[in-house]
Amino acid sequence: SANGYPSINIAGSVSSFKGYGLGVYCYFSSNSSVQSANAITAPNLSGVQFTDMVTVSLGGVGTINHIINGVGGTANSNGSVQYLNSYN
């Protein structure tokens, strides 16, 4: 139901996970209008935690709308690098 595919997808059955320093980049040179809704998707549980994430639209070619689960800034030609310190 969301545009594109997340680069990192933690399965809904996972109840414990810690991710540190994750980065997701996009470069949609064939079609710069391509948008991915989220760089990362994961269950919204207290045991699933992320620290220091970044998304980058290389050269501003393509869009990642959110860093994780609808949270975080948009990486595109207007803001090619987006950071999120923590999630959950």
C-alpha cells in the first residue's frame, strides 16, 4: 500500500532489534520521479530500537519520503540528506 520498497525491512514477528548507524541512499537515474515511502520499516515495539539513521538522495535524483515508518524528513532535490537520531 506504500510507494516503493524499504531498503531495510524488519519483519513484523520481530520483538527485539537494535540498529545503529544505518544509512539508506537512493539514485533513481532512470526515472527521477520515483518515490519510496520509507527507507526503513519495522514493528513499532519498545524492543525494536534504532539510533543514528540517515537517508540521502544522491544528486537529488529520486525521493525517499521518510526515514522510518512515516517518521523523518524527505530526502530529495530540496533536501538531499536527512538525519534521525532515534526511533522508539
